Amino acid sequence: MSEKMPVTDLLNESFTFGLQRFFTVLRCLFVPYLILIVGLGFVAVGLLDFDAISRLENNNVPEPESFEDVMGIINSVFRGTWQSALVLFVMAATVLSLPLYGGIASIFRLVGLGEEPGGWFTLRLDGPMWRTFFSWLIIGILQYVFFGVGLAVSYSMNPEMFAFFADLEALEDDPTPLFGLLGSLFFAWFIFLLLSMFVFTKLAPFPAASACENRLMLVNSWTKTSGHFWTILGGYIMLVLALAFANMAFQILTSVLQGVFTAMSAMGGEAMMALMVTLITIVVLVASLAFAVFTTGVQMAFPAVIYRRLWRE
């Protein structure tokens, strides 16, 4: 077992990376995000039937009286069925997100191996990208499995949890079955949370290690984190709290600035007020994007720092 990793060191290095390598993170993620957003925009335009949407807006559509009526209205706004549109959209989102995983892999390799991404902007579709993608895919599948386990346990304790769907009108007289369902879902979520905290703490360096090594490091990540569970878990808890506090402070600051500039612009007439509102909106948007880049850098650096300390140091 390697030496203990101080939580403060992990957090300090992660936040320092987010600040000092801000523009590097931006270079790694700008083009991939642009590809994702623009690509999904084109896909959405291709899936939607705008003539049907226009007809719905201009005509008085009768109030739907059944679930079939609602689904009929939903289907009418797509060129096909809503099921096929959903499948195509998810498939397109998966393909278009691949460059984003390449950008994340570049960040992992920078923190874990010291490998500097070259060029003004990075766009990689190589082995590290694929390993990063598949590592996150495995994590996503595990999340569904854990929630399924939670639902199975809840259902075994309350087999009638979904029974009220057979007679929704009866809820008006007796909402008790709905409360039973909510309680069972909460218990399922609690089981999901416990399983996720344990397994994903043990697999904390999995995506970063997979990006930096030549294979998926699922088992190796599980074994390497032995003896460091509470350090990593405590680090993640403190990381979430620190980012939540930073986000709260950022939201308060932007709200105050918006209020001050709006009040000042009101003294200069309607034209000045419109100009100042537009400017402060642009400033807040740019600041929000910059804050998102910073927090992304911090979150990506954290597992990569764990990888480097357990594998390289």
C-alpha cells in the first residue's frame, strides 16, 4: 500500500490546476463542445416537423382527454414517432460527444502524465479518447444497475408500489398509494446512493487511469485505491461542497452586479437602460462560461491527481 494522500493536497492541486491551466482546459474543450452543440441543433431541426408545430400553434387544439391523445400530439411534432426520434437523438448525441471525451482525455493526460496538448485547439479521436469514452460508459451502466438493485429491493419490500397506476382516479379519494410509491422510490434512491458512493470511490481514478494507460483500468483502479477509500471519499465530499459554495458565491455576485448596473442604467433613460442590460447580460454569460470551464478543470483534475499519486509517485 502506498503512502496516504492528504485530502488538502488533492484539493489544492485540483483547484490550482483549474485556475492556472484555465486556457488549456478551454483549448481542450471548446471545439468538442462546439461540435456537440451545433451538431445536436442540426439533428433537432431534422427530427422536428415545423409545419406540424406551426399548425398546432395556429389552431385551437382540443384539450387531450386521454394518454393516447397526449401521445398523438407529441408524435405529430416529429417527422416520425417520438420513440424513433428519441433513439436517433441519443445515437447522434453519443457520436457527437466523442470529441468531448477526447478533450477530457487530454486533460487527464496533462495532469497524470504531464503531456501538453498541442495546437490552438485540440481534437483527438485516438486510443485515449476511446478508453475515456468506454470508462464513462461503464460507469453509466453501473449507475443504472445500482438503481435497478435499489428498485428491486424496494419492490420486494412493497410489491404494491406501482399498483395505483391501474386506477389513477382513485388517488383523488385516497392518495396513500402515491405516498407509498414515493417512499419506496426514496428508499431505492438511498440504496443507489450507498452503492454509488462505495463503488465509485473505489473506482475514482478509473477514467483518468484508462486515458493515461494502454488499457481500461477497471480492476487496477479498484485494487490501487485500497487503503485510500476514506481519503478519496472525503476529498470528493469536500470538492462538492467547495464547488457548491463557489457557485453560490458566483450567483450572488452576478445577481448583485446585475441589480447595480440595472439601477444605474435606469437613470440614463430607456436607450441607456437597454444598452446596459444588453452589456451586463453578455458579461454575465461570458463569466458563466468561464466559471464552467474553471469548475470542469477542477473536476477533471481531481481523479487525474489521484491516478498520478497512486501510479506514478
